[in-house]
Amino acid sequence: MPELDLNSSADLVSALADGNRRALARTISHVENNTKLAQPLLTTLYPQAGHAHLVGITGSPGTGKSTLVNQVAREYRRRDLSVGIVAVDPTSPFSGGALLGDRVRMRDLAGDPGIFIRSMATRGNLGGLAQAGADVVMVLDAAGFDRVIVETVGVGQSEVEIASTAHTTVVVEAPGFGDEVQAIKAGILEIADIFAVNKADREGVERTVMVLQMMLNLGSPDRQQIMHHGRMLPVDWPEPDFDSHVWTPPILETIATKNQGTESLVDAIEEHQSYLKQSGHLELRDRLRAATELRMILRDALLQRLLRQLSKEELTSLVNAVAQRKIDPYSAVQKLLDAHTHSS
Ligand SMILES: Nc1nc2c(ncn2[C@@H]2O[C@H](COP(=O)(O)OP(=O)(O)OP(=O)(O)O)[C@@H](O)[C@H]2O)c(=O)[nH]1
Ligand SMILES: [Mg+2]
């Protein structure tokens, strides 16, 4: 076999198709670090993706997400499905930190060729973590994993954005965290397809389940509607009949440390996948994902283009003017746009 050139896009792509782990790790690094190879790799791999079911697992810090992901991955392996895992940890300043913690928790998964785990913390450029996460998920999808699980801490908008790019989103709660309130604040309840109340061995599970049940009964608007009307591009497409297909998020109790409830959780994820396929929502979600992604990339590309046109002095003086309240930020932006873009 000719030697693998880890800095050749063609070599990486063909090795990836052969299930080469080093090639996969290196491809992800290129994408994550946005190297010169990132674009050609993404362009080649994109058409090969689209087969994996994407599962987002999100929730407040310490609710047991990583432990749960570990168990869910093992359950999938028992069902003969391969699993790619991306753990996004925006709170850690070093990817090494995230890697270490998750390595310890997911240690028993290492060495299984049907499992691939990647932790990522920050991307040192404008591209942002959400986009980097989506890119890494796409690479794992293209590499042929049956299921790709993304763990994010549900603390902010970008994490919610990452979670909302999944086909099935599992929101993890735990008793005694005051999580219910935090979840509402962060807007992660609306994106839940399944609730896992983890640490069900702890006191207060019933209460947490009850609070979630109550909130569901209050009837939060349909997730699709929120996504459609909230944050996406104004794109026209036929909508499935929302009324005839309603998915009510199940609330499942799990004890991740004892591998209790994992089977039911995986069953629920698979049921949700079937529901999405049968109702036409899968296609809709894929379109929503495309819209989100286009929007994220467009936003970053436009910002970068504009920043390239600006001189440092121009930007500095405008920043100072805003800080000194000589001009408001909206007018400042308008000024920049007027000077540097051609409106049609
Ligand atoms: N009692 C109990 N402890 C659990 C359970 N699941 C996880 N834990 C413990 O909770 C702690 C946090 O677990 P993690 O899996 O790291 O939680 P996480 O949500 O991934 O944490 P971050 O990624 O830091 O937000 C660990 O000490 C786990 O052993 C459970 O079902 N019951
Ligand atoms: Mg974790």
C-alpha cells in the first residue's frame, strides 16, 4: 500500500472511505483548525454525507451527559450500529481539558473500531464553534458512521444552535439542579424531542419529571414552527401537515452510572427517527439544517469580507466613537455598510 499522505486531500478522502482512523482524525483536525485543506475536504466529503442519524445530547453542566452518551453508544454497538461522538465543550479554554475529562468517562469505548470520539473546545477564528461542530459532524457522517452523537452543554445560544442541528435532540435534566428554570432560560426546552431525567437514583426525580410534564402540558409551540419562524433564512418550501403528525417528547428516567434506562432511551431515539421519516419531518429538518448552516456561513463570510476591507484605524476610531457615545452602534454599522458594500 502506498504511504498515506496526511496532508493530501485526495489521500485523506480515500483512506477515510477505507475506515482509516488516522485519516479520520487528521481530516477532523484540518476542518477544526480551518487549514488550507479544510475547504477542499469539506467540498469533497459533503456529497458523501447525509446517511447518519444525528443525535444531539444537551443539558446543564454536570447532569451526566457524557456518562449517558457513553452508555447510549454502547447500546448502539450492541445493536450493531457504529457511532461517532463529538463532545463540544465551550467552557474549557483548552481542548486538552475537555479531551481528558471525556476520555476518562468514555474510556471503555476506546479501541472499538465502531466508535470514534472527538472532543472540541474552541476554534480560534471567526468561524465559531457551532460551525466547526457541524463540520466535524459532517465528516463523521461522510466517514460512514450510522449514528453521530453531539454532546453540548446547554448554556448559551451557540450551544443551542449546535443542538438544533441534530435530527433528534435529547435534553438531559437531573434532579436538584434547578435545571428546569435554567433550561427555560437557555431555550433548550423548545428543542427537546426527548427528555432524559438522569440521576434517577437521586432524591427529587419525581419532582423534576413532574415539572417537565407540566411544562409540556402548558404546550410550548411546535419546535418546527419556532425554528421556521425564529432563526432561519426566509426560504419557501412545502411544510408537512403539522396537525396530523404530532410528536410528544417522552420523559425518560435514566441512571447513566448504572446503565439503567439506556435501552429505553435508545428505543425512543430510534422511534423518533422513524417518526421523522414517516411524517416528512426528516426532510424538513434537513432543510432547516441547510438553512441554519447557510446562514451561519454567510454571516461569517460577510463579516470577514467586510473586516478585510476595513482599515484598523477606521475600525478603531469608530469603536472609540461608539464607546464615547458620539455615535450609536446601529448608526456606526450603517456607516460601515454604506462605505463598504454596494446595496442593490
Ligand atoms: N448518582 C448518579 N451520578 C451520575 C449519574 N450519571 C452521571 N453521574 C455522575 O455525575 C457526574 C457528572 O457526569 P458527566 O457525565 O461528566 O456529566 P456531564 O453532563 O457530561 O458534565 P459536563 O460535560 O461537565 O457538563 C459524574 O461524577 C458522574 O459519575 C447517575 O445516573 N447517577
Ligand atoms: Mg460532559
